[in-house]
Amino acid sequence: MVPTQPSSKRVALLLPLSGPLASVGQSMLNAAHLALFDFADADFELVVNDTKGTPEGAAEAGRQAIVEGAGLI
């Protein structure tokens, strides 16, 4: 798949949403959603990718974020 053009309003958040640290990842995702209510406008898009709690999963989640056009990871 060819990466899309990065969007300055599309931000990827890489979290361990599965695996042994899933509860920590879910807590961090909840906090990120709460923070969005304080500052994000309607054009802001948070893209969440699961790292699976492993270095390999994090690398794949980062690659996926790039493909999805994240302007910031």
C-alpha cells in the first residue's frame, strides 16, 4: 500500500491495546480522548494503532500510521 499524503491534523497514537500491557494502553487512550475535548477542533483526527506490547508490534503500528497519512506519530 502506498502511503497517503501526511495530514497535519491526523495524529497517530501508538498504544499497547492488546497483550500484557493492554490495561495501561486503554487508560492512556481514555486520557487522550479526554484531552481531545479540551483542545481539538472538528478537523483533528486521532488514529490509534495497537503495538501489541512488543517492539515488532510497535514497528508495524508505526508503519501503518505512515500509510494512514499521519502527520505526527
